[in-house]
Amino acid sequence: MSTAQLSPHYIRAIAPYQPGKPIAELAREMGLNEADIVKLASNENPLGLSPMAKAAMETALGDLALYPDGNGYVLKSALAAKLGVDLEQLVLGNGSNDVLDLVARAFLAPGTSAVYSRHAFAVYPLATQAAGAIGIEAPARDFGHDLEAMLARVQPHTRVVWIANPNNPTGTLLDNAELERALEALAVRSLVVVLDEAYVEYMDPRQRAPALDWLKRFPNLILTRTFSKAYGLAGLRVGYGVCRTEVADLLNRVRQPFNVNSLALAAAAAALDDGDFLARSKALNDAGMAQYEAGFRRLGLDWIPSAGNFVAVRVAPGGDATPVFQALLRQGVIVRPVGNYGMAEYLRVSIGLPEQNERCLAALAAILGKA
Ligand SMILES: *Cc1c(COP(=O)(O)O)cnc(C)c1O
């Protein structure tokens, strides 16, 4: 027997997560200059990071020989004040993916199940499977979550329902009233609901779900957010969950004691105060989304209206987008194929700087013979 076979079958069956192609890797493969490559593949912030976050990290460099504050007191205090919640309701993660994993570890095990939507964020099936639980996929509606279909698939052994709002890679947004009704129905079931709001900062305040108010009404709700997207700190890995104290207490017990490093803690606390950077990130994203929509319209391409910092565009109606993805790579433009999300006709493009978006659109036009 091979050593790998000692691992539980559900671990061996995990399909690896497919990250965006790194710039250095494409440069090596294609013999291109790194400076000539545009990466629009991982929903990263094209503005980089907040200058305040950078300054805070420089100050924190002096203490790197010491372990970080395992309770993340400074960041949690800043978050608690900003969100109007108690410190004890917060769980910090090495990226919000870490928080998703903590939820899976705390609530899932062999013999239980979790429900998620078709085309939903890939980490939900991964975290579910790694915990040995059964993943139940509900069909989508117009690429978005069909909450009624999700509710209908909840089983007595279901312990987690994963909801992304907006969802990645589709960018689809749920109707707040529909979402509220679903949370009401799920509040009386023996499970927790994860509402993943990784892109909430890109939404207009009027569009946003009153998720923090919902926490007061729904004891089984876990809200997750991240510093990776609008805050521009993807490389540092820091995100958080907000929930009832008793749930946060459980999640904190399965958490590694020093899961968030000192630089990330310092940067995130500083970034929270930088409203100017957030506003610039959102304005750039709004303009870039309009740029893509106009470009796609010119090229006669369909796209899925997106509330995130990315957009899924149908470059191969009735076919497979892989050749277009590869042709874009040859032109030094990295986007994300989403065939593994059941969306073979589409590519997901992250919103970049205006000139990066222009390069992507021009390359698409040339490849599709519409230049
Ligand atoms: C990017 C993303 C996250 C956040 O990932 P981090 O681990 O915080 O970098 C979470 N959920 C969704 C749906 C995402 O797209």
C-alpha cells in the first residue's frame, strides 16, 4: 500500500484548487518580460495597498522576532468599533478562506453535509470535502444562487449552508428580501449559514445587505469578510468572521493560535481607517466595470452583470473558452478560465487599471477577429 493511501478517501478525492497563473511563471513559459504582462486573474486590487497599511507594516518590522498577538487585540478592537459588534464576536483568519475552513472544521465531519450553489466559490466544496462531509450542490438560477433550491436540498444531517454574496466567479448578487427570507427559514434548522461578503466594499451602500443587523436576529449566521480585495492586502492573508459569541468561541478553538501574522495584523488595522483608499478602489472599479461593459458590447460579447471587482464574459458561446484563454496568455494577458466552475464558455476577468483593461479588450478583439 502506498503512503498516500493511508489518508482518508475523502482527502485523496480532493481536486486541487486552481489559482491564477503567476506573472513570473508566464514570463518563464512564454519568454516574455514580466513588466509586459497584465494579470487580471485573481481579483487583486490594481491600486496596490493603502499607504497607511504600508507605513504600519514598516513600523511593525521591528517586532518580527516576536510571535504575533494571538488574539489580534488591536485589529479586533478596530473592527469591533467599525462594525458595532463585541470583540468576542470576531474571528480572525489567514485570509477569509481560513475562516471558511474553521467553520468546516468546527461544524462538519463525516456523516454531515453542506449545501452550496452550482458555480459558487470553489473553497466551499473544498473545505466541505476536507472535513469529510458530503457536499450537496444546488442548481443555480441565471448563474446566481437559487435560495429556494438550496433550502430544498437541506437534509437533517446538513450543518453548513454556504452563501456568497456577491458570488465569485459569477459576480451575481442576491435580492436582500429573498436572502432575508432564506435566513429566516434557515434559522430554525440545526445548521450554520455562512454569508461570504468578500466583495462588500465594492458595493454601493444602498445595495448592501443589512448583514450586521441580521446577526442580531439569526443566531446561526456567520458573516465573513476579507482584506484581500478592496483593501489590497491579498498577499498578507487576513480576513475575519463575525458571528454570535458562542460560535466565535468555537471557531477560535479550532484556529491555530498564531494564524494571522504581525505584519498582516498591523496592516489590516491601519487599512481599516483609510477610507480614502477604499473610496479610490471602488471608484476605479466602477469605471473599469463600465469600460469592460462598453468593450464587451462593442465586441458583441455577453457577460454576467457583476457586483464584484471582476466580470465573467462569454467568449466562446456554445464552445470552450480555453483557446481564447491561451491566446490571451500568448499576448501577455492572464485571465481566469472557469471551466472547473461549470462555465466552459466563459472567462473571468478581474478589473484592472484603465490601461490594463484596454490591453485585455484589445487582445480579445484581435483574438476574436474583431479588431
Ligand atoms: C477572494 C474571495 C474570498 C477571500 O479570500 P481570502 O482568503 O480572504 O484572500 C472569499 N470568498 C470569495 C467568494 C472570494 O472570491
